[in-house]
Amino acid sequence: MQWLLRMLRSRLRYQIIGPFLLLTIIVAVVGTVVVFSQMTTSLQERFDNQMASVARTANDALVSQEQANLQFLREVAFAQRNVSTGAPGVAEAFATSNTQGLKDALDPYFRVSVNRSGVSLDRLIAFDHNGRTISDFERAPGSFSPDYNIHPPIDLSGAWFTQRILNGPNDSRGDKYAGLLQFKATDTETETLYFATIAPVRQGNSVVGGLIGAIRVDGADGMLSTLKARSQSAGITLYSQTGEMLASTFSISGGKLPAMEATVLHAFAANSDMPNLFSTETVGGREYQFAYIPFAIRGTSVGILAPALARDYVIDTGNTSLIPMGAAVVLLVLLLSGVGILIANRITAPISELVHAAEAITAGDFNRRAHITSKNEIGTLANSFNTMTGHLTSLFGQVQSESSQRAAIVESIADGIIVCDVEGRITLINHATRRFLGIGDDEPPPIWFNDIPLMKLTDGVPGFGTQRAHDLFSLGERIVRATANSVVASSNGERFGSVCVLQDMTAEVAVDRAKTNFIGTISHELRTPLTVIRGNSDLLMRGLAGPLDDDQKVFVDSIRQHASNMTSLISNVIVIAGLDSGSLSTDLESVELNRPVDDAVWPLQSLIKAKGLNLKIDLPKDLPQVLVDFDQVRMIMHQLLDNARRYTSAGGIVVRATALPEHVLVEVEDTGRGISPDMHEQVFQRFIRGDGASEGINSSERGIGLGLAICKQLVERQGGTIWIKSAPGQGSTFCFTLCYANATPRPENSKTFLAAAA
């Protein structure tokens, strides 16, 4: 079906004839439907009238049966003594409690009722003034014999009619009653539904008992079967006022009992005296129409009676008329379709030639042209199409040549090039990228940019200061510099994707690491003689090699001080080399902060006192343990304390720690010259000292600007941050944070992937 719809939509001839053909079909179908609807409406009206007649006949038969049964009970109630049989009168037998005499009096009446015209009794019951049955005759189901069965006595004192009969009141319809009753059948313990007529038996003005004449509702000789025969309906069903099916002739002939529609039940609940209602039901595979009428007894509705007729006549007549109408519509549609296709072919033949020419050119036949000789608009279109095709063919050749040149340029570039769409899906890689990834020219590239194994290079990153590289990644055994940019249209700024350039930096990084290793090696070698010089100068100052005069002491002290400064400088260079090469590892453990602080303070105490400075350590005793590398925290504190000592001339130095909700805050405060706000970020860069590169050049304790840079990298390795609070002339406070022992560390050298360019 979908293939057919695509074909119809793809052909102009069908689009031309389609609307007219569709309009013709609609008119023909609508006309047929209108005619067929009017015909079926007429048939349905006639059938509804017939159903109404059947319903009235069934209702009249029910009323007649009720009247005949009442008349029969009236005769029985006033029956006098039978001289020939010696049976007493009915009222007399009730009054004298003559049970046998009552049975003898009722026997001939019950026997003759089977042959009496208009009277239909299956059961005759007599009950006394206490409501207990004293005579109960019942004819066997399906039997038309005068013989009957006798039921044992039962108590009817609680029945709805007993007190009404025995008390003898009269209402607007008299002192006799009728209704639906359930009694046990003669040959089974199950209850049977009866249509019963009840009349009092009087002696004088007193009620001495009551009589019940009952007809079985269900069964082959039941009341419903009688009504079915009299009304000539196909079947009759009796429902309660709540819609429950009580009995139906379809239980015998149809095999399936119909259910009442909810709309019919609601209509009767709103107005039980309303006229006939109809519904259509399928019973035993055959369709019937039901007419619903109130089942009224003594003018009161106690249920719903539903006679039914088969709808074979309506259905067969409609089907017979529908076939010729459908055939006429089909012939008309076929005729119009043939004429429409002929007309459409003449109109669309030149257009089809244009389509075939366009398809051939699309397939690569650039020499194909449309051959149309028409002098109308389509001919003009064909000439324009041929001219346009020539121009496009020439332009395509130029574009193809330029595209080949650009592709060759991209392939010849030594750097890797990766082009992605806006979703990060790779659309192009060059030969250099394939070489980096180790895939051949005939192998498919990765589908997504994230599939490329680029790992952020964190250990051994080359560069110094602001030139420190942050865009280096490891790709297999190579180290590459990744640069990503968006591809944006110059006309409207629309983003088409992104391009990433991978520059092979393996050799450069190797050279930088060799330089770092060389500096580290030289620094280690320099520290050994400096240690000897500083140790010997200390021995000389103590006079262990003999007494020194004042000038000699000045010279030796100068040697010792400069050797100490050089040793500190060399130590910082070694730390920096270890950080750059990645050889300095960070081992986190739970540590009490006072331990690394004390180790850092001890070697500096004498130097701090020598400058006349006060040192105060303010660490709470209940400070929680921190998760740090012991040696690196000791180095951080040593650098900050030594930095405060160098640049503080008077006053003191305070070390304090505060337990905050998320981390421990450590502060090193001095009373030095202070640092201007514009230098707060720069002081943590390498080779930056004081207010400028030349600050402290003439100081005897000057450094080379590596201490604070070392502190920043080491603090970040602990998962913390470092900053400064200072102003010129107000001293400086260096602050850094450390994680608690139960916190998750965030080391600096964690691996990250390169995200696609945004």
C-alpha cells in the first residue's frame, strides 16, 4: 500500500486525474449511500411497525391471560358443595379447616383447567389464614394430562402477597393480585419462576384463605412460549427491572441468551411507561431485533418483556440492492479512470521526457539533453533546462577540480586533521591522523570524536611560567597538541561542526624532558659541593680550624650565607624538575597537621630569631586529621615561612589553622611590606618576585621566584587551593585549604579527555 501511494504521488499524470477521479468517486458513493440509506430506512420503518404490532399482541395476550386466570380463580373461590361427589364448598372447607375436603373440592377444577380455553394453569395452591399451604397441585412440565403431583405444605406467611390477601383490603384495582413468584418444581430442588394470580377466599365478610393460580414462565409450555405463539414472534425474553434476564425462549431455540443494552435499561429506569424501544442483538449466529415493553401486572410494571423478530428480510433486501449499486459505481470509476489517464498522458509526456533527462544527468550522463519540440510553455522550459544543464556541467567540472586540489592539500598536511559535525560525529580525517591512530587507508575511521584515545597530559608537561603548555595530549605512544575550532558559515554565522588539528609534539616534549632531566641532574651535582662549602664555613665560624680575626669572620660568614641561599635555590630547582618530569609522586595519607608544621618550623627558627621576628603557631588541639602527602605539606609550610621571613623586616609571623565545614583552612600571616592586588595572581607564577622581576635583586636573601610556584602546584596536588590576601604596607596572608581525612581527594594529575570544540 505504501509503495502504491509513493507511485501515485510521484507521477504528475496521477496528480492531474486524481482529484477529478476522487470527486467522481465521492459523488457516486455519496449518491449510492443516500439511496441505499433511504431504502434501508423505509425497510426499517416497516420492520419497526411490525415489531410494534408484535409487541402489542404480546402485551394483549399477557393481559388476556391474566384476566382469564383471575376469572378462573374467582369461580373456584365461590365454588359450592358438589352433591355428586360430596365435596364441600371451597369457602366452607377453608372455614372448617377440612384439608381433605378442600383437596376434593379443588381437584375437578384443576383437572378441567388443562382443557379450558383461555385458562393456563401449571400449579394451584391453597393457603389458610396462617399463611401455610394446605393444598398444592402441580402439573408436570410438558404434560397435558389431567394427572398432577402434590407438594408438601410450605410456609407463605412471609410472602409479599399473603397479608394483603388475608387482611382483605381493596385498592383501586380490587382485592386480587398477580406477580412473579418462585417455587420449587416437582422433580427438582431448583426454583422455578411462575406468573401467579392470587385471590382471597371469603365466607361472608371474612377472608378464610387464599388461592394461587400459577403458570410456569419458562419451558416449552410456559407463559413465554404461549406469548411467542400468540404474537408470532421469533422469541420472547423476560427481564427484571434491573436488567437481569429472568427467562427466555431463546434458551431453547437460540442457544444463547441476549443481554439488555444499557441505553434501554436507563430509558426504562427514567420512565417505565414510555413507548416501545428497539435494539438489535445476535443470538445463535442470527440477527434479531428486540422490542422492549413494560411487563405490567395489575397496571404496575414489574419487569421488561422483549419479543424479537429475525432481521433476515431487512438484511437480505439491503444486500440484494447493494450489489447492483456497487457495480454501477465501479463501472463509472473505471470509465473515468481510463479517460483521465489518456488525457493525462498527453499532458505529461513532455514532462516525463524532462524527468528522464534530469535523471540521466544526475546519474552522470552530462551529455544528455531533453528532446521536446512543443512550442508551448513546456517547450520553453525544455530549452531553458538544456541551457542550464550546460552551465552546470561546466561549473561542476570546476568545482570538482578545486575539490580535488583541496583534498590533496588536506592529505598532504603533516599535522592530523579531524572534521566533525555538530553532534561530534567524524566526517573526515587525513592521512596524518590515520598514521597517528595506526589505521590503514582502507580501514574505516572512528565514528565519534570521543572514540579517539586522547588523554590529557598532566605529568611532565613542558614549558615554564605563562608559556606552560595546557593543550597537550597523549595519543598512543605520541604526544600531540590539540587545537579545536568551530566551522561557521561566513554568510549567516551558522555552525556546521568543528575541526581539530593534531600537531605531533613527541620530539619537542622529549627535548624538553631531556632539558628538565639535565637541570635536575646538574642541580643534584651542585648541591653536593655547596653542602661541603656550607659545612666547612660553619666549622670555620665555630673556630674548629683555629681562631679567626674579624675580617676573616666576615668573609667566612658571607661564604656560609651565600652557600645556604644557593642550596635553597638548588633545592627548589630540583623540586620544579621533579614536578615537570612527573617523577614527584603524591602519596596521600591521614596526617595530624601539627606534625608537618613543626618539621617545617624547626630549621627556620634560628633564622627567624636572627632577624628579631616573633613566630606564633596557632593550631587547635582538636583539629581533625587531613588527607595529605606529609613531605609535600612540610615543603609548602617551609616555603611559605621562608618567604615570610625573607620579606619581613620587623614584627612577626603567625601560622593558624581553622576547621571549616568542607576543609581545613591554613593561613601564614606576616607583617612585611605587602603586595599590590594586581600582583596577587602573578606571584604564584615561576620566576616572579615581589612587585616585579627585579624585586629583591640587591637583597642578600633574594630567591629566583620558584617558592610560591612550588606551593601552588603542591597544594593543588593535595586537592586544595591557595591564594593571597595582601595590600602594600599591610603585610601579607597566604591561605590554602586541605581536605579532611574522610574526604575524596581531587589530585591534579587525574586523567581527562578532550571535549569536542563547541
